[in-house]
Amino acid sequence: MSKNTIKLFLVLVLVLAMVAGCSAKVEEPVVEEPVVEEPVVEEPVVEEPVVEEPEEVMTVGLITDIGGIDDKSFNQGTWEGILEFAEDFNLSEEEYKYIQSESDADYLPNLSTFADEEMDLIVAPGFLFFDSMTEVAELYPDQKFLLIDSVVDASNVASAVFAEHEGSFLVGVAAALKAQEAGQDTVAFLGGMDFGLIQKFEAGFEAGVWAVDPDMTVLVDYAGAFNDAQKGQTFASKFYDQGAYIIYHAAGGTGNGVIKEAKDRVQNGEDVWVIGVDKDQYDDGIYEADKSVILTSMMKRVDVAAYTVCENVLNEEFTGDILVFNLANGGVSIPAENPNLNAEWETEIQDFADQVIAGEIIVPEAPVRILEED
Amino acid sequence: MSKIKKLLLDETKYKITVPIIAILLSFLIGTIVMLLTGINPLGAFKALARTMTGINFDKLFTDKMFNARYVGEFLTTALPITLTGLSVAFAFRTGLFNIGAEGQLLVGAMAATVTSIMLDLPAIIHLPIVILSAALAGALWGFVPGILKAKYNVHEVVVTIMMNYTALHMTNYLLKKLPGSSLIKTVKSNPSGTLQSDFIASITNNSRLHWGIIVVGLSILVFWYIIEKTSFGFELRSVGFNPDASKYAGMKVTRNVMFSMMIAGAFAGLAGAMLSIGTFDYGRILVGFENYGFDGIAVALLGGNVAIGVLLSGLLFGGLKSAQPLMQANGVPLEIAKIISSLIVLFVAMKYGFEMWLRTYAKKQEEEGK
């Protein structure tokens, strides 16, 4: 009985697959009816010799997490790095592409799809890919992967990690300088979720603030989500009501709510600021003309990481190691231009940066609240 | 031609012709959208065909022609939405609108994870317990709106929507409390209490397809049997057509409403097990809904609330969903597949319009014939 059931089921599956195949074919003549279409289909055939002229350089595929390609953060930053690489090394349009994931159920099949296409390098930004990357790396041992912001121990996976605490240290310095100028004594940190990686941001930020002014209060909270702008706005509102002058957010899309709250308040005549994360968020904070609530941003140069590893693959120097991107190699930084910081502060921030690079200042990776617990 | 015409005009076949018209129209409009935005629609169709058959039509007769992984992933995607489709369809046959499949799915997924992780039994006992617990949890989540509807006439739409949120936060809370859970997931489920199978993985080129395919097959049979072959099913349908007449005929309307919601909940609970001990091998702490329940509404709607229809439309929606990586690799954006699936729902919802149109067309033909 049950064997028959399975047979019946499988037959149904096949039938439907055939029906679906047919229905797709039925469409085609309908599509071709407008005469214009045919040359469109033929064009690639004509172009092919043209495409072949610049020989195939290498193929790169990016899988985004659920934030999407235009998340103004990690996915987008990584993609920009790949775009820059593609431009510098004349990759043809066919050679670099991305797949957007709709839910975490998509990560594994998306990675496998590119692996089946035998891309030279598959890039996945974000720790959310840890599980799927571990699995896929084992299934496709000859495929080269780059995992950004998390570490998978496999010989075919390059893991790019960032010295976020060093970058956060710099924006902490900037926050303290700005708050001092305004005569304020409280700044705040909003994290996405409370675990090691995000705590590094918190640790660097508070160390930076206290390096300038040890008496300053740093409020800390975690939103519990990376993609909930509404929550971000609620937390921001709470912080500002508690007297925070500047909020540094390390919360991805949740942070967009922080920026929105700051904009609303500034437009109502309040004086508050936000420090952006991952990429230069100045444009996101613009509320009128070119004025922005973004004081500065802690840039995690995922683009540098993607670019570097692409280049490694091209030069056949790819290794499945951990690559650390820090202040010294430009992997974390504040933006080149900070309209809301004056030159004096920028010099001071650069001084601190030089000290960190020289090893004179060691920025802690765990916040004080955690260290005190132990 | 005349055969097709005849089929189109046959009023008894509207149940089949209308959804097919809706699907064809949606693909047509999807194609037009792609042409207007400068995307090659062939890329989309090739991706869809390759996802559902595993055959790469660009590389026919090479060793890369067939990849069973795509078929496996396609079926894996279709399993939960077929079950939530059954859930919505079952309630609908009793005249109830089950918006709560999402929540029932979540508690089902949680129950499966909990029993899988916490119990340690031989697989032959463990796995059935795990699957049954998912169904029971879903049934319990369906029981609440069911009894509120039956006893106090509280509208099930309101209750089920509320219970979706309750389920989301409650399951997140409880999953985090399990031993070894992190902030985003629980530990791996017990090998004796999982649907995952190395055997299926090995024959489908390491896809995530799992034994849940049998659960879904049986569920479809159970659905069909209850609705079409039992007097209980007859009563349910009768209540769906006209509760007052059914009551007058001596049927226990309140009891039937309650059971209907519970069975619907059980199907959705099983869908949860497909995810938490099938597609994934651990419980996930979710940030928000993943819309399997809402996909289920679309599946049930297109499938005309009958078992075989739900299966076919579950496969179609599963195909559209799982074709997305290939579509995007072929340069077709994520949104196109969404546009097509939404259009299908829109057109099926317009079925009375189509029926009216077909009837006028039939009349015209008749007059011309005379």
C-alpha cells in the first residue's frame, strides 16, 4: 500500500513537471509574436564573438543574506567591492552576479547553485552564512569561497574578519570630542544582538569615548534584531530621552530606525547625532539639503575584503585562511570625508589611529561589563 | 481548436480551466514585464524548467545536463507550503478562513524540535512521536480559534491572526530556553528524531530533500479520504455550504467547526515539522514570519480546496520559489517570480470574473451557432 502511495506520488510529480515544462513552452510562441522580440533572442548569438575577445578573467558570485542587495550595508558594500574589482580587471557582465536570499532556508541552495555553476569565487557576507557555508564547503571541496565576518575552518574557505573594536575606538573618540564641545556627558551604543561579534563594537566604542573623557556615560542596549527599523526607532527614542547626545549603532537595518528618529528630532529643533556603521551612512542621515545627522561612520571595509580576495583568486594566491582586516591595512576606517567633524578633531582621531596601528594603544575586544563578570 | 473551445465552454470544468487560465495569464504578464524591463524571459523559463526537472536545457547531452539537486530542493520547498495549503483548504471546506496556518506551523515546528531534542528513543518510535507531536501542537493551536468560533461565535480570522503573533513570540522564547540554544537556533536534533536522510541526499546530489515527502503524500490521502469518503467529511462540507441548514438537518455544527479547525491546525503543524526536522536540522529563533501560512492561502486558493489541486498548486508555487536562485543567476531579478506568483493569486481571486466572461462567450457562441 505505502509503496504504491510513493509510486503514485512520484508519478504525479513527474506529470506536473511535464505540465510545467509544456506550459512554459506554450508561452514562447506567444512571446515571439511581437516581431521585435526575435532579434532580442538572437542578439547574444551575434555578440558572442565580441564577448570572447577579452578572454574570460574570472567569475565571482555573491549571495546576499535576507537584507537584500541594496541594504545600504554589508551586502551592498561587498557587491561594491566586487563591482570595483570587475571594473579594474575588465570582467564581462556575465562574469559577476549575485543571488538574493529571501529567507535563511535559501542560503544553502543559493550557495550550491553558484557552486554547481563552478564560479571561481563565491562570496557570502555575514555570520548568518556560517552553517550553510560549513556544509557547502564540505560538499564542494574544489570550490573557493569567501566568508565575510565569520570564520569557517576549511581549506577552501577564506574567512575575512575585521578588527571592529579598532574602528569603533575611533568613532568613540569622535563621539567624545563632539559631546565635549556641546557640553554633553552621555553617549549611547545600540547593538543588533548581544553576542561576541557585536560586543567588539561596544568595547571599542566605550574605550574610545573614555580615552578622551573617562567621566562620560556610555548607555548600552541591544535591539535583538538586525532588520527591525521600528525597534531601532523605539530604542533610539529611549536613549535620547535618557539624555544621550550621540548614538552609535551596530545593528544593520535596525539602525535605519535610529537614523530616522534622529532626523525627526533634529527637524524638531533638538540637537542629536548618530554614528553610522559598516559603511559611510552620511547620505542616509540627510534631513535637508546636505546636512546629515550622521556624525561619522565606522566603516567595515567589506569591499576591501571582497576586492582583496578576488585579486588573490585571480593571482592564484587564494588560501583558505583567516584574513584580518584592521586599521593598519585599511580594513576598518572612518570615511575620508566627515563634514560634521572639524579638522582639529580629525587630526586628533588620526593621532589615536596611529597609536593603535603602532601598538601603543591596545583596544579591548570585550566591553567592561563582560570583563567585570568574569 | 474546437476541442479547446469545447473545454473552455464546459461549465462543469470551470474548476480546472479557470486556474489554468489564471496561471497562463500570469506567466504572460510576467513575460511582458520582463520584456519591458529588458530582461530575457527565456532565462526565467529555463530556470523554472531546470528547477522542476533538473535538466539544464543549455547543456543538453553533456555530463552537466542533469542535476538531481534542483529537483530535490524544488520538492523540499514545495513540502511545507503544500501542507499549509491543505490546512487552509480543509478549514475552507467547512466555511472557515484559517489565517492561522503560520502560527500553527510555528508551534508544530517547535513541538517537533522539542520532542526530537529532549527524547532519546529508537528511531522507529521516536520519529512517529516527533511527527505526531507536531500535528498535535498544530491541532491545539487550531483548537483555540475553533472553540471560540463554535461556542462564542468569535470570528476565526481575528483569533488566528492574534495567535500567529502569540506563536511567534512564545516559540522563540521556549526554543531559547532549550538546553544549548544560542540566540538564533537550538542544538541539532536527535538523529533518531529527524526526517533528514543521507540516503535521499545521496540520490539527489546532496539536496535537502527528506522523508517528509512521505508525510505529505499521506496527508494528501488523509485529506482526500476525510473530505470525500467519510460522513464526517460530508458534514464538514455541508456546514461549509450552509451552517443553518446543516444544523436543521441534525448535524453538530459547533463540534464540526471545532474539529475542522483542529485538523487544519494539524496539517499546518506537520508543515512545521517539515522545516524544523527536515529542511533544517534544528529549531530556529525567528525574527519575523516567513509567510509559509500565507503561501498556503495562495496554494489552497489555486488548488480549489481539493486534495489533488492543492498538491499541484503546491508544486507550482514551490517551483516558483525554488527557481529563484537560478533565475537570479540568469539575470532575472528576485521580484519577477514574486510578481508571477502574486498575479496567479490575483487572477484566481478573480475567478468569478473569468466564469462570467466564459459564460457570456458561451452564449455568444451558441447564438452564432443558431
